[in-house]
Amino acid sequence: MREFTEQELVRREKLEKIKSLGIDPFGHKYEVTDFSLDIKDKYKGKSHEELESLNATVSVAGRIMFIRKMGKASFFSIKDKLGNIQIYISINDVGEETYNLFKNADIGDIVGVKGNVMVTQTGEITIKCQEYTHLVKALKPLPEKYHGLNDVEERFRRRYVDLIMNDDARRVAFARPKIIRSIQHYLDNLGYVEVETPILGTILGGAAARPFITHHNAQNIDMYLRIATELPLKRLLVGGMDAVYEIGRIFRNEGMDRKHNPEFTTIELYKAFSDLEGMMDITEGIVSTCAMELNGTYEVDFLGHHISLAPGFRRAHMVDLIKEKTGIDFFQDMSFEDAKKLAEEHHIEIEDHFGYGHIVNAFFEKYVEDTIIEPTFVYGHPIEISPLAKKDPNDPRFTQRFELFIIGSEYANAFTELNDPIDQYERFESQLKEKDLGNEEANEMDIDFVEALEYGMPPAGGMGMGIDRLVMLLTGSETIREVILFPTMKPRD
């Protein structure tokens, strides 16, 4: 049997009192005509006399966040989706029966208020209540206002309470869909079409990552939750859908930290007859447009850095950046053994599946990645770590691929897409060899995708971007769990 605190018992007693008045304690439809912030903006600066002459009537609903009961008249405030607004309620305006109902109100209850807009002697826009409607009795008390949910883990487990008490959590929650809408409008205006592709698949591909595996009972087969949307979207280019994108959930069975959650949201887009340069332009356009539309500025303060997201991001080859930091020039002809020796001298661990390109990438990750602050397109990734990108025609050890880095984190990954089915088949075979050598993130052979390419995929550019990290950047949120409404959490003990 459940045990209740003293406060919870008192609230249940009030619940019974409300029932005894013939009122449903969990409410019905209520006609809302206005929201708190809109009322404040509309009537800001008006005098008491001006508001009296306007006789502006509004109807709001929200959660009681503060009560000051004073005999026959009281003040309280409610929070709706846009913020808080103060209410003045008097027995002379609403009558004794309604005022007695109000006396049973607690912080956390949801109520409706209809009344006239006024201003107090301190200049605060307030609603003078004419009609008070009880809507929902809160049976649990809210956390103390100034302490809230002190346990960070509890904030994310009970996000609903976090959203009630924490204005910043609410700000981020509303900012995220604005960012997504901004991306959609930007791409729609460029002629891209938003599509949906399967979340369940039988082949692991499109990225280097460990999957979640599930089982389809009817067909008695294991299936993967997708680790990327790349291969289905490129099939659509084969089918003639010139420019496509998908915003959706991705699942990777990997570690959790400040920047990683097992399920997260990405956008992937593909454009026929484009290339790496085109993808740089569109990626830069998405990031800068979202910044301006959300915050009204390109300037961002994040993780102790002040940066600009204005168009004109730096573009630099991975090998040149490594040379800047270490003096080593991987453009020079060198054998795998030469590269391995350099890695050992620089305390880089060599794994069994490593080739020349893996060593180049390891140098970048150790000596360069964390040092990049301003938005930078790092291009020219080694072929070994880029199984779906076109080779650089000037140096086939490298590919036409870039990653966008900002303040030490990767935000986007893009290619001039590989559309040579023979080359693609060979790349998949190389990935299978890596898997045999212990690389659990290697792609599998997707023969249907190879056959799709044999029908002819137009030259194309493609890009994938992490929505969660973009939201973190634009809202100043330091952990991914702040920007996912319900992040993955360990069960309570």
C-alpha cells in the first residue's frame, strides 16, 4: 500500500472538499483566449486609468506557482506555456462560494481565470479575476522554488517537474522544435523533399557504429535499429528524387557522456549533381540560419568560448591541420611501417585493423580535434575510414569528405558521394575484413545497395548533422541530456 506524506494527505482532503462542492477535481475543457507573455507585451506601459478605460477581458489557464492569501482578497500567479502572470482575486468580485473554492487551492493546481487586465501600484501587469475555475488538483507538492530538483539525475527522470520549475529547461524545450522547423523551411525553400525511411533493417551500414539488435518474431530474424539513414536515402537518388532529407532518430549501442546518448536525432540530406563544396555551402547555411532565426545573432557563447556562426567558415585539409600541430606531413609518400613508427613515437595506440589512413585519423583525433574552436570544415579524410565517400582524384589515399568542427566537437559529416558500384563493392569487402580483425563498427556488405548503384546514381553530395549538438550549441546547453526531453537513464534502484 502506498504511503503519503503529510502534505499529500492534506491535498487529498482538499480533493474530497472539492468533490463535495460538486466540482470534478480533474477538470474539463476550458476556453483559453490569451497567454501570459502576450498580455504583458500588449499592455506594457499602460497606466491604471488607461487599462480601466480599455476594460480588456482575457481568459487564461495555467499552474498556480505562488499564493498570498489575505482574508477576503488574495494574489496568486499562474504559469502557462509562455511564462507567469499575476492574478488578483477578491470575494467582492467572484462571490463567497467561488472564493471558498479558491481557499482549497494549492501551489501546483491548474486553474482557469477570466478577468480584466489591470496594473498594480508596483507597476505589475495583473489580471483582476471575475471568474475562477478549478481545473486540476495537484496531489503532489512541487519542489521548493529556490532549490527545485537538486539531484540532476532526478531532473531528467522527472522531466515534467523540471519543466514546471526550471524556466531554462522550458526555454530549451521550446527552442528545439524552432531549430528543426528552421532547418525544414531552409531546405524546403531550396527544393528538398522530406522523406521517411525504415528504422529497422537487416544490414548494418551507413556509419561506423555498434548497433542495437532486436528480433522480428514473424520472420524469425534478427534486425538492427538503424545507425544512419544514408543508404536508403541514396537509393532514392537512384530512383530520381533529386534532393531529399530526413530528420529522425538514430540508435547506437555505445557509451554515454556529455555529447552522446544511445538514441539521438540527425538530419541527413542528399543532392543530385552536387559535391563536397555544395555540401559545405548548405551546411554553413543551415547553421547560420538557425542561429539567426533562434537568437537574432550569429554570435554564440558556449563552453567558455565566444564564436561567430556567420557564413564564411574556415576550410582546411586534415593533413594540413596535422602538420600545423605536429610538423608531420602525411601527404609525403610513406609506407604503413613508416606511419606506424611515427604513431609509436607519438604514443598513439595501433589496433589490429589499422591501415595507413587509420593512423592519419588517430593523429588528427589526438593532436588537432580538441584545438579547433571557430567553425571549421575539415576535409580530406583517409579512405580507410570513409567507405561511402569518393576518392580524391589527386590522391586516392584520401576522400572527398568533410566534418564540421566547432569548439572541439563534430557537428556534421559530408561526402562527395561514392556512386561507383565496383569501388563501393570493394570498400564493403574491406569493411568485412576489418570486422574479421575485430572492428565492431565496420559496415556489412549491402549487396542491394551495390545493385542500386549499378542502375546509376547521379553524382551527388550528402551531409549528416547531429540535431542534438546543434541545439546544445544554440541554446548554451552543456550536456546532451539538457536538450533531449527524455534522455536514456539507468533505472532507479
